[in-house]
Amino acid sequence: MAKVQGMAVKKTGFNPHYKSKYATLDSVVELILEGTKEEKLLVMHQVKIVDGVPRVVTSVCDLESEEVLQSEFPVTGSDPQKMGGAITYGKRYNLVALFNLLTENDDDGNKASGKEAPTVSDKIMEQIASTQTVEELEKLWHQHKAKLGKEFQKAITERKNELTI
């Protein structure tokens, strides 16, 4: 675990509300896997109810020494989609804490969740940022090109460049 401690996580997510990048769960896991591939670690996530509050409990077990480290993060959500997002956030938060990773200026927590409702523009920007392939990006472009301005064209071009690196 010592190899990845203090390393900065690549910010591959985009928060359209704050117009900022953040470290996604995928980028956190990628950094951990790359930095610990020679170590025999087991990472587990569970959702448990503790004192009536659902929590994401993340455990990292060193299979050689049998040492176990845990981190817990309370999650809430009024519907399954919000709860799923909170669980993903909890997993990311726990992994960053357990492996002591750097995610400076990460505000996917949206100022501790006091955020406003996203606009249509925000939703389109979020869709652009979350595409995983150039094909998805092209489909999104054809779907929205009539209503996309220069800021969207720039975001699509930047995301396409990220995907083709």
C-alpha cells in the first residue's frame, strides 16, 4: 500500500454544475491496482446498517500479514438512483482515505450536497464527460448537435482527445 500513498489521482470526471474535474471511482481503482499489483491485497465494499444508518464499509486486507484496514462512509438517498450514487461516492471516498491518495479540489460532493438542480446544459455536459468511447460521444453529438453551442463543441472535442489518448 505504501507505493500509492500520497499519489495524485487522475481527474477523469467532470462536474458540470461546478465546471470542475474530479477523481472518479474508476480512476481511483485504476491507480490503486497499478500501484499495488505486486502486493496481495483484497478490497471489499459492503453496505451495512450501523445505528440505523446505511454505510459503505470498505475493507482492505493484506493476504500475507492478514492485517485489515477499514473505512466507513454514511450514505443516504431518497430513491435507488440517488442511493446508488451515494454508494459509489462512499466507495471512492473510503478508498482515497485508506490509501491516502490526493484528490485536491475534488468537489463532486457539490459543496456538501447543498447544490442546485442541474440545468439541461449541465446534464449534456455531464453526459459528454461520462462517455467511455468515441462511438458514444459521436452518438451524443448527433443526438444534441442542433442545440449545442461552442462550449459543447469544445467539451466534445476535449473528451474525444481524452478518449483517443
